[in-house]
Amino acid sequence: MTILPIDEINAMEERLKVHFDDGSDGQPGTGKIKSKQDAEDIIDELLDLFLLSYAMGVDSVGVEPPPLEMVNDTLYKRIDGKTWEDRVWDYYDNGGTLYDIARIASTEAHRDANAAAYDAARAAGKTKKVWHCMMLDTSRDDHIWLDGVSAPLDGYFYAPGGERTLYPGEWGVPEQDCNCLCWLTYE
């Protein structure tokens, strides 16, 4: 079971292409975000995606959504001192590409969905969680190692290297979070 809106992420990538310099004006394309307005439009698209991801995370647990403050805290979580919106602006200022924005989209959508599921499970009184790995060729060894491991709801999952997380996408280190597709089930 995946709680990521994969089809929506793919469709969003297609919609975002218009915001990047692809050389369609007859000049060599840079692949960078075209303008400040384009960066703002990208932020709007991403926010819609992250709200959808959050809703899908809550739906995966089958309970009522948590309070709005928790949603905002999740959507604008700072990682290494920056929110996803800060990173979009950094890419605008420093020449980020569609690939960079797509990585933000998939990583943050994944984190938001897992955070929402965790918050909803807490609100519903669930007491246990189980880690599930997609088991792809690209799956990290640490995440494969965690597949099937259970923990108390407020307990941590530990990677062999010592990192810990409450749920997939919440490690706080890019090597564990970026492009992760793991999820939890709750009991």
C-alpha cells in the first residue's frame, strides 16, 4: 500500500515544465526557473500536492484529520533550517532545475503523507506501528532492514548507523529521506 499520490506527482511534473527555460524561445535553454512569478506558481502547485498528500495520509488510517495547527506544522516543517518553500526560492536564486523541484515534490509529499498518518493514528489511539519498505532495486539497505519491524506508536525506528525516526521521511537527513517510498501501518 502506498499513500503517495504518484499519478498526481507525475502530472504535476508535466504542468511545471512551462515554468522552466527549455529554449522554446529560440535561445539555448538553461533548464532554470524562468521568473519570480514562475517560482510563485511552482510553490502554489507544490502546496496543493502537499495538502493532497496530507489528506491521503489521514485517509490511509481511516480517522478524522488532526487540528489545522498540526497540518501547518507538518507542511512547513524546517529541515536543516529551511522549509520546502525556502528551498524553492533557493533553487530560483541559484538555478535549480525541474529535477530539483521534482525531488522536493516527491520527498515532501511522502513526508507529509506519513506525518499525517502518524498524527491521525495518535489521535485515534493507535498504539503500535509497523515499517514497510517498497523493496525496489533503489531501496536503501537501512529501509530494507526495517521492513516488518514494529515499534510503539511514540517509539523510534533505528537505522544501523544510529539515525532514528518516528516515521518514513522524518529522519531529517537527505540520505534517508530523499526519494524514500516506505510507509507504516498502525494497530
